[in-house]
Amino acid sequence: MKNQDNEQFELGLSTEELERRTNKDALPSTTMLKVDAPEFENLAEGDKEALKHLVKAGKILEEVHLQLDNPKNIPFREFLKKEIANGNKDAEMTMKLFLGQKGMNALDTESNMINLAKGVEETDGKGFYPQDLKAEEFQNILIKMLKDGKDEEVAKIVNQRSVVFRDGENLKAVDYTELFKDEFEKMAQEFEKAAETSTNADFAEYLKLQAKALRVADPMADAYADKKWATLQDTPLELTITRECYDDTLSTSISENKELLQMLDERGIQVYPKDSLGCRVGIVNKESTNDLLKIKKFLPEMAKLMPFNDQYEQNIKPEGDSKQTMVDVDLLMLAGDCGAYRGGVTLAENLPNDDKMSLTIGGGRRNVYHRQIRLGAKPEKVKERLDAILDSEQHKYYNLEADHWFTIGHENTHSLGPTQGREKLGKYQSIIEEHKADVGAISCIDMLTEKGMYTEEQRLQILVSFAVDNFLKAKPELTQAHRVRSVMQTNFLERENAVVVNENGIIHVNVENVVPAAQKMLKEAIRVQLSQDVNEAEKYVNEYFVWDDACENVAKNVRKISKKLNGFLETPLADKLAEE
């Protein structure tokens, strides 16, 4: 994708606003592995060498992400570089924000859209579609193309891995591997070099499969790489190309057009939102990974607890081996989409998603947990927040580690429940899936406690921490799936008397009501997924996505004590290795 390096922009934020947003309280950093990290020093020399190449590949993928996010990202970055060289302090502060959020446009922790350049706003199609293309025109063009017999081209347009351009009165799609051929080739070469020095044969095989997948416009090549990746359990290193579809709301708008949907169904064309691309590079922490694996033997029991489980096939089978690996990783870098700090960075990921072909050829799934993100929380800040929003008698039940225990349940629950047809829920599919993973994890807490996964004290800590953490700093936008589901859960917990908020915005958790409420929510969420009906999904989300007085009163208290608006990741070891 070609960019104009000499394009001119006008900065979108005033000096005062830039100073406010870049101070250390508003923009705190989280540090990945440092240059002298013992985790790196203890590696075999071959794996140290392999990491150099993996980091370089991640840096390349960052450039691809920027283009998929907004075609003006790279020209704007080059503009900022020139302004900084000329002594422009505002450009210097803007660059700090740009590098943290990895792009020109981002929501902050208070759900405010930050546009770093005047006149350049985020579009529904991000960088996947023409910037001037709106939903109605998009849908009308697809209808016309289908009527003209252009079924094959339409199928390419609505798949996960293409960028779409105007072609006269029509649209045309270009596969990622073709559009980013030069970048992907360089990445593939780095993976092959890493495979040569890696001390683990399985990891080396995966790297070679991933290199091949970057060179061919064949989803099956991705499937074989994904399938191999999902088996990796005892490897010293971690490398993931993340492909997730939260950002493209233009593709999901198709679910609102009944005529177009019928035409697509008649032709057997499935609509998938576009994949944003990210890259994770790290070192597997063996000790904490062993702690993660304790839940694996309970996954079949969790599968049995899923409502309506006789009506669908789950990724985790109630009997037999669970095709689920899991690792805790010390991070060198989170590049591209998975490292974009836009109100936060994910604690863990469960991949590949259900729309990926590897799951159709017998592949499993893999959970990867991010130690540096998890351990980055400052205890004094946590105490300050609890003092502002939680009944003092329940402070003893709030535990930072409980968030990790809960996340383990959340990520594994992604492998449970219905796997087919969720894409038919349109723009609500991600909200309901994330919601299902949350309430599914809580629904299984009692069983996991009885089986010995958690102690009674840990159970209390998970339930209180879960209920409290659902309260946000501000009402989110509907596009923020992870945050919308938190508001839905808060609303339901209030209705079920599982949480009570007084007029001063102080939360009290009625612990005995949390699990029953979660089980009710889980049943409803899976019912909606099974319906495969976007109208049912819309009705369900709208019923519970209500920002009420309780939410606002708690949020006011949080805003008084928290100045954080965004953040950025520091990657000292990765930066050093990339230069070698």
C-alpha cells in the first residue's frame, strides 16, 4: 500500500491538551522485558538469536497494522518526524500519543475519541475500505455486483483477509498477501532465520509454516500454521500473529440489510469482518505456565455446564482430550493491533477465533497470558481506587491476582458454547461472545472450587473482584465490545441484587447472588448465539447496555482519583535486539 511521505497535516490537539494527555499520570507506561532480563539471559544462544529475528518481524508487522488501521497513519508519522526535527514540541508530544495508541485515532479510558490530526477521523471501514465509503453505499454496491453475477469478487470483498478498493462503480478486493507482499516476504525471511537457530523443533516447524502462509493467498496455509501453533506447549519462545476482527464495523453493517443477506445466503457467501493484525513475541514462563495448566483437566466439566449443550458442538469436548494449550509469557513486545494502547491492552488472548479454518481441519486453540501487562498494576493505585468505590468491609476480598484467576476462566470459556453462526449477529457478535466468556467463567466457579482449582477464599476474591471491575470510568461506545459487556453485567448484577451501589457511589457485593446471576446471564447469552438472529442480539444488548445512576456515581468517584487517559508500552529489550 503506497503512501505519500510529503503529505501535510494540522495537529488536532492544542498545546494545553497535549500537555495534559502526555503527563505521566495521564499516560503511564508499562515496561516489557528489559535489556538485562534474566529470562533472556537464561535462554540458549540459539533461542536468543531466534528472538532477534522474531522482533524484527514484529516491527515489520507494525507497519502493516498502521496501514490497515488508517491509510494516513504512516504519512502522518513521517510528517511528525519532520516537525520534530524542526523543533516542534507539540509534534513531539503528538508523536508520543501516536506511538502509544499506534495510530491517529483512538478512544481513551473515558471513551473520548482522540484525533491527532484535524480533519482525519476514524471511519467504519478503518483502512480496510475506501475512506469515503459509507454503509448504505457499500451495501448497494454489493447488491448490484451480485445481480451482475460478480459472486466470486463479492466473496473476496467480505472475507477476513482483503483490503477493498473502488473499481469504477464496483469494488474490488486485494488479499493481504498481495497488497503487503514486500512486508510479508521480509517477515517470512525473518521467521525462517529464527527457525534455523531455534532449539525447539516444533516451534521451528511452526515458524516455517507461518512463513509459507505469509507468501500465498491461501487461507488453508494460515490454517496449517494455526493448527501447529495451537499444539505448542513446551516451547521456550512465543510468537503469535494475532488476527482479530473487532475493528471493522462496515462489514458487520451487512447484517442490517435483509435483501443483501438473502442474496448472500442464496449464494453461500459468508460475511466476516476484516482481521486486524498484531504480533506477540515473548519467552514462555515455565513456572507460571504450570499453574495455568491446572484448569485443563476441568475443561470437560466446564463444557458440561454450558447451557443447551445438546444443541451444538463445542471446541472442548465433554469427553476425551481437550485441544487446548496455554502458556504464560514474559513479553518482549506486543506489536500492531494487540499492542495498540486504546484505553487498555489485553491481559490474554484465546486464538484462533471460530471463523478461522484451522478449527475445521481438527485444530485446537491456545491461550496466551501477558505477564508484564498483568504485573504492571501499582498496588497504591489499586488501594486508592478501592477507597473511592468499594465498601471498606469488602476490601479484603479484592485481590489483583484474582483478576488473573478470573481471566483464566474467561479465556477458556471462549472455547466453550456454540461455535457456528455467531457472525450472523453482526456488530453484536463480539460483545455477546466476550460477555459469554465472562459470565461463563463465573458460572463455573462453584464447580472449580469444589474440584480444588480454587480455595473458598479465592472464590470470594474472584467474585468480588469481578463485580467491582465491571464498573467503568465512563460509558463506552458500542464499538468497545469488552467494555459494553461490562456495563451489561453491572446492570444485570444490580437487577439480581448481586451488587448494590449507594448514593455516594460505593459498591457492596452480595456475593451469594453473583454466581446465580451469572448463570442466568450465560443462559441468555447462549440462547442469543444459538438464534443466529441479529435482531435478537440487538434486543439483548440494548436491554442490558444501560448506563444508569449507579454506573455514573461510581464513575465519578473513579474520575476524581484517576487521571489516566491512555498508556504506552516500553520495549527496551526488543528495541535493542531489532538493531542487532
